[in-house]
Amino acid sequence: MNRSKIIAQVAGPVVAAVVWWIASSQGLPDEATRILSAAAWMLVWWIAEAVPLGVTSVLPMVLFPVMGIASIAETTAPYGSHYVFLFMGGFLIALALERWDLHKRFALSVLVLAGGNPRWLIAGFMAATAALSMWISNTATTLMMLPIALSVLHKVDAKAHPNFALALLLGTAYSANLGGIATLIGTPPNVAMAGVLQDQFNLEVPFLEWTLMALPFSLLMLFVVYGLLTRVLTPVAHGSLSQGHDEIRDELAALGPWKLAERRVAVVFAITGLLWVGRRWLVDWTGLEINDTTIAMAAGVGLFLIPSSDRHSERLLTWRDTRNLPWDILLLFGGGLTLAKALAEAEVLTMVAQALASWDGVSQGLLVLLFAGVALLLTEVMSNLALTVVMVPIVGQIALEWGVNPMLLVIPVTIASSCAFMLPMATPPNAIIFGSQRITIREMASVGLVLNVIAAVLAWVWGVWVLPEWLEFL
């Protein structure tokens, strides 16, 4: 273990002790002092990644009962939130897509359609990556797309197309981040936000309604990123990349004809998507209490029942496949919801919100821009999921103090947390692409800075003009 990790591990309890002393000396109630101390410990470990995220996420099970914050039953209840299982169901579908190479077939098909024009090829990579990232993790999407991108780059004359590699790789990373915004299960911050809104503010975010609001933002940012990358920040000239296009066509041909297992996974995926979109009509028609989690878990269970070919063959998913589930992310949901609940019950969030809400001369639009900007800065240096579970409860409480719907402030913060463009450590896609050793931090930061500013402005536009109209529809 390196020295920085040890320092970070020690810093957690040390900072917790300092926070305890400061809070006590300021006369805060004992309950608020205890939860602030525990929250400080968790926040230090989350930001510094002193231990794996999943380990920090179960820390409340130790600290809360020992410190008298909550009983073990009260502490563990949020880990069973239906939003945790919504994401688990989504992950199971993603595992089936990956196991039977359906995601690869889709991506290669899109790239073949894009043709040999370098700009169109970048557009194809970004479209395929974003579409996949709507349903499977941005990490898995990027890991699958990177080898395809590198195989294309090996066939491209770098002198004839000097910016092509940079534009292609950055476009792949950025579209993986942006695609996940479009659906409720596309990226962990979306699900975490929905869980906090449900638990703390009794507000539901349905799957279809989220997509109707977030998909236009995702598409608009993708168009902006594509345009700036290929024409301004890393200009890509017109021309032909016939060799690179042939490489993609060969990879698609190597997959062979559609297998029965692929067709069956595709059917499960399509039915799940249709049920998510039509859930409200289904509930009205049947009278059954069906929510997005019910649909996701039904699909997940079905994948363990449906054979991959004949009835004696292996199922579309087996239990050993679940070893690839991101258990740390699921635990992080639970830990974040538990922390948010404890902070709310100790009225810490209310105290913070009242202090910030007392600012004079601050408009709602300025608050949206301020919090979106803070989220954009912090997401470059810490997990966007950890950032969401920390910021969303506070921002939501501030909205209540201002007398506005919490979603008007919370959603721009959540969206901004997924718009990390500057640094490799900001998101897994950035780190994976940087690991190809074809991009420098300076190149990523210079391009990402411009895109971060645009993302902040667009999040502000959504918060001020789009979300009020969307809430009327909701």
C-alpha cells in the first residue's frame, strides 16, 4: 500500500475528530455533532478513495450504531431501497448484452453505416458509444469501444490526419459520459438522485419522463462536443479512411450471423424498454402496482430462466456472471441514502439550507448556475456518484427553503456531475482513454475546460427554462 493511501485512511478519523470538536464548541446539538463527524469521515475516504468505495459505503453500519446515531435496523434499511434494485436489474440486462456480444454487434453496425469519412466515423463512434451508455455502464462501453478505435487508428495515416486520433478518443470518452445522462439507469448519479428525491422529499422520477427531459440535453451536448471537436478544438479534415473502415467491416463479419441467444437477449431488452416507456398506461390498464424496479428485476430474473439455445442449454445469464456486477456501486447507493437520511433527521440539512437561503439578492437562476458550476468542478476530482449523494440532499433542502420544487436545483446538479471533461481521474471513460497513452493531460484539460463551461451554461438553461415546463408535464 502506498503512503498516500495510508495518510488518507488516517485522515478520515482525524478529520472526524476535528469536526466533532468544532461542532461541539459551536454549541450544535449532540445528534448533529455525531452525524457531521461521521459524514466528514466518509467524505474524506470517498474523495481520497482511501479504501474501495464499497468499503466506505458500509461504514455507517459500524459508525451509526456505535456513535448512537441510529440503530443497525434503521441504518441498513436504505440499502434495500427499490432504486438500488432498479440499477441491479439494469446491470443484469447489461451483463447479458455484453456476454453475448450484442453491444459489440450494435456498435460495429453503426460504424459500418458511418462510412470512411473521418468526421462521419467520429460521429459514428460517438453515436454508438452514447447509445450503449444509455443502457450499460460507461466503463464497460468505453472498454469495448477503445480496442475498436485503436484498431482503426492503426490503419490511419497520422500525418494526413493529425488530429483524428485525439478527436476520436476524446469523442469516445465524452459520449460515454453524456449518453448515460439520457436514461434513469444510464449512470449511477441519476439513480442516486432519484433515490434521494423519493426518500427525502417524496418526489418520484419516472423512467419515461426523465428520458423525455434528459435525452434532449444529452443529444444537444453530443452535437456541441462533436462540432467543437471536429471543427474547432481538434479540427479534422475531410478525406477518406478506407483502410480503417475496412477494419471495422472485417470485425463485424467476424461476429458471424445472429445467434439465437443474441436474438433472445435483444427481445428481453426491447420488451423491458417498452414496459419502462409504457409503465403508466400499463398500471392504468391492469390496476397493478408496477414500477420501474419491478420491470427491471422481472427482466433480470427472466435472463436466468431463458435458455440460450435449446431447453437443455445454458441460460442467457448464470450466477457466475453476477461476479461482474458492480457491487461497490450498489453499496454506494445504500451508503449515500443512509447518510442523507441521517443528516435530514438530525436537521443538519435544514440548518445548512437556511444559512444559504438567507443570501440576499440571489435569484433562482443564479443558484442553478452556482450549484451546477460547483458540481462540475468537484466532479473532476471526486466520484460523481459520491458527489451526488452528498450534494443532492443539501441542494434539495435549499430549494425547499426558497419555496421552489427541489427538482429545479437538484436535476441541474445531477446532470452537471456527469459532465466531467477535463481530467483523466474524473470518470472511468476519461481514465480508460487516457490509458491508451495517445492523449496528454494538457490536451484533455484544454479541450475539457471549454466543454465544462458550455455544460454549466446548458445545465443553467435546463434549470431555468426547460425544467419548469417539464414539471408541469410531470
